[in-house]
Amino acid sequence: MGIIAWIVLGLIAGALAKLLLPGRDPGGLIVTTLIGVAGSFVGGWIASHFFHRSVTAHFFDAATWVSAVGGALVLLIAYRILFGHSRR
């Protein structure tokens, strides 16, 4: 169940990050979603290691979700900076 919790956390946090960062992305919806999911995995990993909040044990913990959405936002912003301007 651990990997399923990570996937669910990644999908939801990636979608939340995309809602918080509107605009057109250079790679389209699928690439943007995958980057958001990757960022939320990184943020979730940070929460589990530095805040000692395991995703499987503390799935609904605020620290895990804030870290996951924050990680997704950071990667989405970096992606936009590196590969194109979102508003042309």
C-alpha cells in the first residue's frame, strides 16, 4: 500500500500545484502533470525524512501535503523558467 499512497499523493498534490500556478505550459497538460507529480514525490520524500511523517502512516498530515504541493510548485516553476515562458 505504500506505493499506492505515494501515487495518490503525487496525483492530487500535482493537480493542486497546477491549480495554484495557472497558465500555459510549454509541454502541455500531460508533461505538466508528470512534473507536478515528480515534484510532489520529492516534497513527500522530504516530509517523510525531515519531518518524520511517513506517507503510509500519516497520509492526511498537513506537513506531508504542504511539502508535496511545495515540491510540485518548485518543479513547475523551474520547468517554466527553463523551457519557455508560460504567457506569450
